[in-house]
Amino acid sequence: MNPVYDKLMGCFQSVREKIDFVPEVAIVLGSGLGDYAKDIKVVAELDYHDIEGFPVSTVPGHAGKFIFGYVKETPVVCMQGRVHYYEGYPISDVVLPTRLMKLIGAKILFLTNASGGINPSFQAGDFMMLTDHISLWAPNPLIGSNIEELGTRFPDMTHVYDVELQKIIEEVAAENSITLQKGIYAQLTGPSFESPAEIQLLHKLGVDAVGMSTVVEAIAANHMGMQICCISCVCNLAAGMTDNPLTHEEVQEAANAAAPKFKKLLTEAVSRFHNM
């Protein structure tokens, strides 16, 4: 028996004992989007503490519960608070929520996050749609014995971020006059912000924005055959791009300021994902 799979199935059974709702779209709410649940027709809520064996977020601003309901006509499950690798959890626990949302029915994963901008044309408050990622620092969640029930041993990573979903997001942004950047995102482990030298390295590698989440979740979701998209809120310019010191409070404030447009983009896009 695989202990990672056993733990996942234990969480799945725990959820199904309490919630029978079947979502089409799974949404991971990053910094600044925690109150997005107010925009959802909520059917049920489930605190992470009430799921046996489930990892619980310790980051300020991350509530720590699943929200089940509807974005217009689209049935969704939202993670109100995610788990990060820097909190000390094994990488299998970091991606457990993603895998769990697939098991309860979600076919599409909409990731969101707050990031630091590396592309010199970006400004704080910009939205960047991920077209690809670079994963060289956080542990790959597929390391270890492959869980055949979830996916193949060597999953293809050519199109992790679904092209059709990207087209829908671009259409929604254009219709609502929301500026949408596109680019490559890199996940580093955190919790310290990157050094100026690390940002220079990432820039040379072609990275447009950097953060402390998302990529490992995308890898796990891709392994399970989900369609994936991601919008990053560029909440600050990365180290060396500005003379100002970086703080979590700055990231939170910028994310909160951008939240109304972010919510509009999320709502309209997710509503068009229905029955894809």
C-alpha cells in the first residue's frame, strides 16, 4: 500500500461523509481573494480541521476551508487558503488538496496566486496568465512510487496550462477592459523572498514572475488529467527591481487592491467553463 494514496483516500472518505456536492471546477484562492466566497452561491462549507488527516494552512490571510457552490451556473469547489511547502509539510501534503478536488469531481483547476514581477514591463497590480512554468527548486510531487490510480509514471508537460481555457480568459479580460499579461512563472520554496542575484538568474532563464506556490499543484493536477489555468496577481516587483524592501504586508495590500478586477475576471471565466 502507498501511504500517500492511503492518506488521500482517507481524506476523500472524510469529505464524502459530510459533503456530496460534485464540482466541475476547482478554484485555489491565493492572497487577496480569500473573500471570493462572498461572490459564490454557497451550498456548503467544510473546515480543513474537519477533514481527517488534512493539512492546515498557517499563513495569515488564508482562512482554511473548502467552499462548495455555484459561480453563476458552474458548480465549483474553492480552496479558501492553500498549504505551502515552506510551512513544513511534505510535498505530498501540499498537493493533497489538489488531488482531493479531482477525486470529488473537478475536471478543471483554476489556480491563483500572488507573485513578484521580474519582467521589467510589469507593474505592481498587473495580472499575468501563466502560459508555462519552470520547476527547478520545489520538490516534484511525483517523486517516489507512482500512484497508478492517479496517473502515468511519466506525464507529458508540453501543455500544462490549457490553451482553450487561456483563450476564454483572454476574451473575458478584453471584454472587461482588464489588462492581462502573459508569461512564465517559477515557484521557489520560500518563505524568504528571493535575493537580487536569484531574481537576475530567473530573469536570464526567461521567468516573468516568481512565487512560493502553484507549480507543484499544477504538476499534480496535470498528472491526474485535469485541465489547468492560472492567473497570478503581480503584487510587487521582485528583489533588485526596486529599492524598497519586500514584505508580506505589501503583497497582501496589493492583492486586496486588485481583488475587484481579479474577482470579475475569475467569475466571468469560470462561468464560461461550464460543461466544457
